[in-house]
Amino acid sequence: MIGPNNVILIPILAGILAYFLGKVVKPAREGLTLGSVIAVCYLVFRMPFDKVISYSYSFKLPYAFGSLSFGTNALTSFFAILIALSYLFIAFTAFALVKDKDYHDTFYLFFNIVAGSLLGIVYSRDLMSFFIFWEMMTWSSYFLVIMNAKNPRKTGLTYIVFNVAGAYAMLTAMFFVYAAAGSMQFDKVATAIALMPNTKVLFVSILFAIGFLVKMATMPLHVWAPDAYTESEDSFTGFFSGTLSKMGVYGFLLFFATIVGFANLKGISSIKDTPTVGYVIAWLGVITSIFATFRAIVQDEVKRLLAYSSIAQVGYIVTAMSLGTALGIAGGLYHAVMHTIMKLLLFITVAGVIYRTGKDRFSELGALITRMPLSFLAVLFGIIGLAGMPPFGGFASKWVIYMSLLKSHNYFLLVAMIVSSTAAFLYCYKLIYGIFLGHPSSPDLMEVKEVPAFLWVAQVPLMLALMVFGMLPGLLVPYISKAVAALGFNAAFNSTNMYTLSAALGGFNGFTVINVLGVIFVVVLIWYTLFFPKSKKLHRLDIYYAAETPTEETPLHYGYGIGAELHRIPWVGASLRRHITTFYEKFAEQVNGIASVLKDILFNGDGQIYMLYAVLTLVAIIMFLGR
Amino acid sequence: MRELLTNTHYIVLTGVLILMVIGFFGALTKKNLIKILISLGIVDTGVNLFFIVIGYLNGKTAPIFSKPGLTPQQMVDPVPQALVLTAIVIGVAVLALGLSIVIRVYEHYGTLNVSKIKKMRG
Amino acid sequence: MSTGMRILDLIAYPFVAFIVGMLYMGIARNIIGRIHRRWGPPVLQNLIDVFKLYRKREAGSHGVMFHLGPMIMVTGVVTCLYFVPILSGGKWLHGFSFEGDLILVTYLMVLGALGMALGVGQGGVPFGVMGVTRGLTRLIGLEIPYFIAIIVLMAHYNTASINKIMELQAGGISNWAMFKLPLAFIASLFSFWGMMGASPFDIPGAPQEVASGPATEFGGKYLALMMSTRGIFGFLKLTLWVDLFMGGAANLLILIAKTFVMFISVLFVTSVYSRFKVEQAVDFMWKYPTLIGLIALVIEMVR
Amino acid sequence: MSWFSPILMIAVPLFIAFLIPLLGYIHKKAGLYAMSLTLLFNMLTGFYFLPKVMVKPIRVIVAGYKPPFGINLAITPFSIFLACLISTMGFLVSLYLLKDNTTETQEKFAMLILLVVMGSTGIVLTGDIFNMFVFLEITSISSYALTAIKKDRKGSEAGIKFLLVGSISSTLLLLGIALIYNQLGTLNLADIANRFSQMNPKVAFLAVSFLFIGFGIESEMFPLNAWAPDVYQGAPAPVAALFSAVTVKAGLYAMVRFLFTVAAKSVFIKLLLVFGVLTVIVSELSALRQNDVKRMLGYSSLGQIGVILFAVGIGTADAMQGAIFHFVNHAVLKATLFLSVGLLAKAAGGSTMEDLKGIGKKYPFVAGVFGIAALGVMGFPPLNGFVSKMLILMAAAKTEHIVLIMLILAASVIEGVYYFRVLQVMFKEPEPTRIEKKAFPVLSLVPLVVLVFAIIGIGLFSGYLMPYLKGAAMDVMNRSTYIAAMLGSNGGAL
């Protein structure tokens, strides 16, 4: 039976083959990627969801590593399915959008390797294989970030510094734990940590947290994310911000719930029976979502707005999970799925829009609803989900997170989260207004065609998924409860049927909500279109304009300026002016300064000084070690 | 263990020390490349002299069967002297190579001042 | 209660809200008129306006989304209405409130506004977009005190379902949340006034600045739909506040009495204060009402 | 066949080296082909003896005098392992040189390359301390000549600096050997090791510190490696590849053999640890601000050597195993980097970042190889650099060196920055119009292909290499087996 270890190799081999075979026959790249996508989806879905299976895979690595072991449990299958589906949708998007680009070959090489390494992360059962695939994800996604970047130098270097530094923080913690446990297997490591003294456990958990918070782009470690998400290859961005950030979520859950264990973290120090480390991270998550939401509203670039919105949404997941309550983790997982679906849908559509119009700023777009109706519908579904509006799944996941915060009495966290989720309506509206409504900023926008057909293969299922999860919020509950159980928590949902979602303090019936909405809308629609005379189609410029008549030149696409008024709100304005990046830039200057001073002093080019160094070292050794 | 250091040993050892000090002082302070190479040569001779002193036994003669009837017991320890031969050859080779490179450096830089020859630094 | 009656009850639901809502708007124009020492239009003026607009022969439209915008608004508001029980006791006029809870209602309230905003977007009128932006920015301010208040409620009564909250407040005035959680009530009042469009907060539709904001481009049947929705929305909020803080109403008469008290508070505030700028509104809302709410929250956490 | 002994690995290259000027008359390129053939021969003999020595070390007696009197070769697992590595890398660089016409005088070049490889093999195989000094001097002198072979400004400047510091090292080594001979009266490594404790402690300490500094200069340790960046920048690229892959290894071998087997002074091993970490930090930081890619690679090479010294300094068997593995990876990776930069610089007419702008688009294969090697050096998973770095850091974790691990990981973040910056300059800048694309000679691409397969192959299938690494590590760690093998009667007298 093809175990997880083979599933990982399929995309990686496909990628490498695609690169070389593609040189001979170009369509081989799409063919191989498609083959690997189908194989991965088939195998991932065929694997039993919550039966714990483990494989050891001696990969001929030296004795010190032991054999790399892989396996599945409910949590891994949960994320594996997420990865497989995103891999499928993004592959189709890439088939359409990357067809005639010059980096056609390297794209498929690195895209498949990233997919393979994601599966590797999820299926690995020991620290070393987890780290191997984590690093492979980092460097392969680096090349996809700089592939089509406008200024690859700044984006690429910030991405590498943060992600590699995060990975190495995680690695130090792994070595710490390896020294105590003597082995890299998760279970042995878990038992070893239980016996470690408190200060060490705290040190290890902070280092692990840093590694995963960098990946989840939580404040103050988020600086790489906006640039990386905006400048990465258009069709890859969905995968990047939708699925790669979820690896941070998976890692966080894996290490904090099973290996380090919330219980003994609580033993060390806790505030109101939530571990202090978790409590601090929860506040970090909330602060991230507030800052990121306000920063998202004032953006003019479409992808940068979505990038900041990703950071904000993942901030919710961070807050929900890090409190260590069963319902919180369930809420985090639910929102992880919803966020992936929404971000895939939005980024794929935006990539299609950019591909067709060649423009990526709100001030250059506008009134595309007439030319690209399906994309409009896709973005409409997306923003309803993003804003967390009831008929679609976005509301269900946010509802669970709110309930978890209410149940664990973290009211202040909930109030802070409300600030950001209410402000989210602004950037959702700006997204759909800026691109599809209002007035066309340039005449050529009126000749644009709909997004390529392949994208519909990705968009339609995602839209349906949002609707279905909205209609049947309880559909995911059994799977989430199994995943939460795999982490050692008993699931906290009261209801088990598909239609309702109920937990701690209340519940709601998604099926009724969408039916009521549907019935009323149909009634109003019939009543309005049939019984009333047809409305007269007015010309675009025939609008109420305070007694003047606008001409073709008057700039009417006012909506792209949404968010300008935020600067005037005292606290929000202050947060928008102050950037955390200045701190990092100063730090980078400091390091560069030391580096250049160091090299100029020590290697100053004079042969005689070099001789002097040798003699002085000799004298120093004799004097100091002489006694 | 040959601990019997006679006063001749001490005289020659001080000589070695003086040579070494002069050599190192010259190499580390003089700016002219050729002077540096010469002082390195001096250090080399100092070391070779030190080797000879190690093998010297008071009142013994050179380890060559020049006269019939010389027994090895009357000779000084031959091994360091063999080593010194190789060391001298190496010293010469290094010095010759050094001077040829110094000529080429002079062609390029027009100066022999070692603190001026630092286009490659940092 | 047979299903037939249930269906009738459900059909009557929006119309009750529509009629009462329109009457209140008529009364409001009358009272403000009297405050300005003039007679003010007849009480049924709003109903007359709405029917006049429905009779209009044609209405200008800028495209599909423009056409659907007001419809989504109505759908959103009426759906939200169905989840707020008009009468307590769960027999008559309780809509679907047993299937939803307070958080669902909070988010449904915004769904209508967003639907209409899409219509305004296609309308293409800069004033419309200005109105929508002001509305959404103001929402950031209003939502916080309101949400703090309902958190206090949910924490205190340990449930999120509106009906349960109403039942727990039964038995006399002293049992009302208004008196049990006074600070939370005061904090929620501020956002109540804001959402009802009382003067310091009627920023989106400010006639002098943005020519009635979002409703600028809509005429004929679309304007009629929007005015009736505004009526229903007013009624919805009134009943919600009554349910949450005054133990709901056993029958329509009690409901009208209680809602009238709340409505009077709106009128007083409207006619006294002058309009805020958007940032002032948000800043104001984040200062005093939020502070009061947080104090209520702390008290609640301590108990 | 008793005549086929490891001594041939030294005798044959020596003989051919001095035969090359004569071959010059037969055919202009004969010297170069002779060089490659001899190195091939060396490689094959090395690999022939490798499994044998793993079982039992060989002691080659020269000119009939049994140790501890005559000069003899001590072929132990660690030395034969390194001998194979040195000869293989020498052979690959020589393949590159066949078509590389950097210098007009081909004979001198071929001879010097042979002498350097022979010298290094000698250092690694010899069992006599003065003999090791002589081989070290042969390597150094031919390295000075190789650095300055191109007669240009950079070459001669680098050459003279290398010579000055090198002569200090040889003087100190001589002094150390003299002191040891004065006390113990013997030059045989095993014999010295055996009776090292009988030395007067003061003189012993002095001798060890002299030799520590002497070998330190050869193995590019921090305060003593100031000459290295200039040499890597000044010397022609293939020569720089040879230095980083071969001569440094010999210097490191001498340091390790002396400190671990001969003078088991733990103070100096701890010193090695400190200097190792210092080397890593200083060289990685200095590499950050470099504009010339070859000089940057020089610094990065120092950084990797710092990691090796750090691993050796830890002093446990695991760490030594990781260090030896890093010997191999560093040699393979640095050779690939220098050779590919050599090709690219030759095409672009210079090795600064400015010249190499957009070169990746014009020569995708060679720049791709450079990229893979860069990923390997940085220690990214599937490649070989990752495996040895993990082994070293795991060993360090076992001995509670957590702060040092964090320092080294911070240094490798810096390493990531400057390597990705070069990759970004090569691949993302617009294609240079002034260079017209002309294909490189096939023969100079062969070593690159072999090295890339080695990088990926060792990375994936490092398990096969482990027994040899374990054997070599054991050889270094326990002195007594070395002494017994070399002095005891059971020594295999060939």
C-alpha cells in the first residue's frame, strides 16, 4: 500500500522530471504536474482519515539520523487533504497563467518541490524529517518568490533572512530536545520534555514558537510576508498564502499540543489557567490582525491588500489555537480550512484579472463587472467569506473562534478581535469595488476577456465549497473533532448533525439561515422584476453629479481611495505611520556596519600585519596558557 | 634523556636567541620587502643553529668517518645535522621564490614598501 | 399551533415590522418638527412616500448589480429580522430566533448594508461610495461598545440565544438587564443611537455633505425599497434592544410601549447634537462608550 | 604483489613531476595529460587500499630501517581516507585544467599542481614528523608559486603575502620539531606519542604551542588566516579550488593528527573549539560585505573550515565523524563553486558582482551548478552540506554547546544572505548584452557534472559513506591503537 513516504516523493520526482523532460517536449511539464496532482489527491484521500499508521523509511541517511519515519493520524490527514486540494486548484491555475512565461520550466520544478515538501512536513513523524522538509519548503518557495518579483533583491533577502532564522530557531530547540531525549522520534521527544526542568521547557517552547510564528507571519516577525505574498508569482501566491502559512499552524499545533504539551506548559506558569506562553502569543495574534487589517485597508495594490488580509486572518487562527482550549483549537482548524478556501479563490481570481488586464492596482482597474461577471461572482463569494458573513462558511469558523474565547472567559481578546473583524468589511468592500464596480480607469479595460477557462476549474468548486460549508456548518465537525482528539483534547462541539453548529454558549442552524435568505431573495426578485416596469438602462456618465455633467476624463473611480480617512483616526493613523520595519532596517545596518568594520581592520591587506597576527597569537597562547 | 648542557651549549643558545630576535624584529618592523626576506633568512639560520646545538655533545667530533679508527661514540648526534641540511635547502628555495615574486611585485607596484602593497583588502 | 398558522405568522412577520417601522419614522418627523416649533408632516407621510415611489413608471438602473443591490439589502434585513423574536414566550411572532443566536444576528445586520453597497458601487456615483465608506468606517466605531455589551450579556446569562436571555429577565422590572447590567446598557445605548442614525452619527446619509450618501443614485422602485428597509431596520434594532435589556414583550402593545421609550431617547439625541466627522465618531466611540463597556466587562469578570 | 604499496602514491607523482619538462619536447600538451594520468593512478591506488586499511592499518618501512629509526609511512584509516579525497579532487581539478589555458607555460603549471597534490598526500600518509614538515614545505612552496603563476598584480601580491606568513609557519614548525627531538630524541610520530608524557612539561607546552600555530596557519584558523582571502582572490580559480579542496585538508589533518594522537593535550583541543567558532563568525561576517565573488567564496571557505575546527574541538567521536564528513563535503562544494565561478568569470571578464550580472541567463548550466553548490554549502536539506552540518550540530548538542550552536546557526543565516544575493544577481538581473555566448570546452564541464552528482549523491545516500567515516573517526579518537599499530611488532611490514 503506498504509504505517506511515497506520496511525498511523487510531486518531487514529478517536478524534477518535468524540468528535464520539459526541455525536450514542452507540454510534458503540465502533463507531469497533472499526473502528480491526481496521484497525490487519490492517495491522500484513500488514506484512512484517523487510523494511526506509521512507516519507517530508511533513506540511507547516516546512522546519526536513524531512519526517517513517516505516518498519519487525524491531524496530518486533515492538513494533507487541505494541501492536496490546494495543489490541485493551483496546478490548474498555473496551467492557464504560466503557459507563455519565460520561467515556465523553473516554475513547475519548484512548484512541485514545494508541494512535495509540504506533504513531507505533514507526514513526518520525527524532528529531523520535519526539519528537512521545512527547509526544502523554504528554499524552493524562495525561488518562486523572486521568480517574477519587481524588486527581487529586497523581497528575496527579507524572505530568506526571516524564514531561515525562524527555521534555525526551531532547529536549536530540536537540538536541545535531542540532547535530552537522545532520539528524534516525536513520542520519545515528548516523554523527554516532560522530564525537562521548567526553564529549559520554556526556552524550547519559545524557540519553537518563533519558528512557527515567522511562518504564520505574526507581528513582529511578519515583515517578510507582505512583500513575499505580493511579489511572488501570481498563480503561486494562492498556494503561498493559503497553504504554506497553514504549515505554521500545523507545526504550532503539533509541537505545542502533542510534543511540548499545553499541560506542562501550564504547570510552569499560567494566567487564568492558560499557559503564559500561549497567552502572550494569543495577544500577539490579535495585535497582528488589528494592525494588518488597518494596513490592508489603505493599500492600493490588490495583492498587497490580500497579503495583509492573510496576515490578519492567520492572526485569528494564532489567537484561537494558542490558548490551548479544545474549542479554540477546533476553531483554529475550522478557520484554517475556511481561510485556505477563501484565499485560494481570491488570489486565483485576482491572478486571472492581472493576467487579463496587466494591471494590479485599484487606481488602474474598475468596472470589470460587465466584462468578467464570473470573476465578480467569485470575488463576491470570497469577500463574503472573508468578512465572515453568515450565509457562507466564513461565518461558521469565526463563530467557533468567538465561542471558544467566550467559553475560556478571554473577553478582552474577543473585543480586540472584533475590532479587526469589523474593520475587515472595509477592505472586503474595497477589493470588490476597486476591481469590478465604479468606473473604468482606462478605456482598454472595456475590451478585456473573462479569465481563462482553466481558472473556472478552480474557482467554481471553491465557490461551491464556501456555499456548502455555509449551508451545512456541521459538515466539518466530525473531522475536526477527530483531529482535535489526535492532539489529546476531547472535542467540544455539542451538535453532531450537519445542519447546526453548536458549542459552549449557543448554536445556529446554517441550513435555516441560507434557506430564509434564499426564499426572501427569490420572492423579492420575482416581485420586483415581474410586477414592476423594466428599469431604463442609464449611460455610465448619466449620474447625479451635483448639477454638473461628468465627461470621459473626469476621474469618477473614487472608491480606490477607501481607507484615506483612517489616517485621520488618532490611534489608527498612528499605527499606520509607525513601521516595525525601521527597527529591522536599523538592525541590518548595524550588522553590515560591524561586518565592514571587522573586515577592514582584520584583513587590511598588509602582509606584515598578517605575520604580526601569527606571532601575537603565539605570544598570547604562551602567556595565557603557559601557567 | 640528554640533560648535560655544558656552558658551550649556553653560549651558542644565546647566539641562537639573538639571531631569532634580530630576524623577527627585522621581519615585523622593516617596511622594505627585501629586508623582510633577509630577516626571515636570519630567523631560518637561527633555527638551524638551534638544531645543531641540540645534537652537540661536548668534546665530540663531527659525525664523518674522516680519520680511520673513529668510533661512533666519539661523534656528535648526526640526525639533527641531517635535518639541518634539508632545512637549509628549503630556506634557500623559499628565499629564491620570494625574491622572484618580489621582483614581479615591484614591476606592478613600483614600490617595495610592504604597507603600500595592499590593493586586495577588506 | 398548526403549521398553517405558523406560515401565516411568518408571512406577517416582515409586514408587522414594516408598518410599525414606518409609523415610528412618521412620528419621528412629527416630534422633531414640534421640537423645531413647526407642525411637521402627517404621521403616515413615510407610507405615502413609499407607495408614491412604487407607482413611478420607470426607474433608472446602471446594471445588474445596481438592480440587485436594494434586493440584497431587503433580504439581509428581513432575514436578520426573522432571527430576532418580536414577541417573547416563543409562541407567536418569534420567527426563527430559536435556530440562531446573538452573534448570528450581529453579523446579519451588516449583510444588508454590504449588499446595498454593491449596488451603490455599480451606480458609479462618488457620493454613493463616500456614503458607503463613511458607513463602514463608522461601523468600526459603533460595533465595539455594542459587542462589549452583548459579551457582558452572554457572560452574565451564560447563553448566546436571545430567547433564553429574554426568559432569564422575566419577573419584574428589577430583573431587566437594563438594571442588572446598567453600565453595559449605557455602553450599548451609544451604538444603538449610532445604528439608528441619530444626529451625531448620521454620517453616511448626511444630506449637506454627500447628498443622502448611498441612496443618491437610486430612484423610483429602488428608493421605495430602500426607505421601507430603513423602516424595518429601525424596528428590528428597537425590538432587539428591548429583548436584550428589557425582557422582551409578551404582546404587541407592551412591545410598542417599550420600543417607544427607546425611540424617544433616539429623538432627543438626534435633535440636540450636531453631526460628527467620521473620525470624530470613531474616536468618540472608542473612548467613552468603550471605556464604560470595559468597566462593565471587568465587573462581570470579577463576579 | 608486494611492490604495489601506498608509497607509490608519493613516488609516482614525484617522478612524473620532474619528468614533465622533458615531456614538453614530445608534445606541447603532454605534460598536462601526464599530470591527469598520474592523479588518476593516485586515486585508483587510494581506493584500492581504502577497504584494506579500514580493516588493519599498514606501516610502510622505507629503506629497511624499522621504526622508530627509519622514516616510515603510517597508513591509518583517517589518512587513507583523506588521501583518496585529495587525489580525487586533484584529478577533477586537473581535468578542468586540461582545456584551461589561463597560463601560457603549461609544463610549470602541471608540475606545480602535481607537487602540491603529492605534498598533501605525503603529509597525510607519513608517520614521521620531520618528513611531514618536508612535505608541508613542498606543498607550501609550490602553492606560493601557483598563486603567483599568472604574473598579474593580484597573483603576485597574494603570492608574497602567502610566502611571508608561510615562512613564519615553517620556522615555528621547525622550532617545535627541534624541541621535541631535543627531549625525546626521536622523530617518529608514534614514538613521540608513546613517550610524550616523559617530556619536561614546560618544553612540551612550548613545542605544542609552536606546532599549534604552525599547523594553524596551514589550516586557516581565525587569527592566522588573514592571508587566505587574498590568495583565494589572487590565485586563478582552478588553483583556488585546489587549495580549498586539498592543501587546507592536509593542514587540518596535520593539526588533528598532532593534537589528538601525538600530544593529547585537551587544553589545545578546547582552544581549537574557540578558534573554530571565531573563524566561523569573523569569516561569515566579512563575506557579507564582499563585492568580488571569488573573495567572497574564500571567506565562505574559511567559514566552513571554522565549522570543521569547531567540530574537531568538541572532541567526541560523533563530532569527529561529522567533521570528517564535512572535510569531504567542503572539498566537493568549494571545488564546484570555484570551478564554476572560474568559468563564469572567464566568460564575463571579471569576477565582481558587476561583471556577473545576469550571467545565469547566458550560461544557465554553469550558473545552475553554482546555485546547487551554493544551496549545498548553506546546508539546505537534500544536498550533502546539510547532512554533515546536522551531524556536527547534533554532536555539539550532546555536549551541551547550545550557545555555540546558536552562534553558528546565526552565521549560516548570514551565509544564506550573501549566497542568495549572488544567486539573485546572477539569475534576476537583465542579461548582459556585451558578452556573446560561446560554449565552454566540454572537458572543463566534465568535473562540474561529476561534482554535482557527488553533491546530490552524497546528500541522498550518505549512509554508504558512514562505515569509512566511523573507521576514520575511531582512528583519530583512540591514540593507543595508532601507537600499537605503528610501533608494535604486529605492524604489517610491507
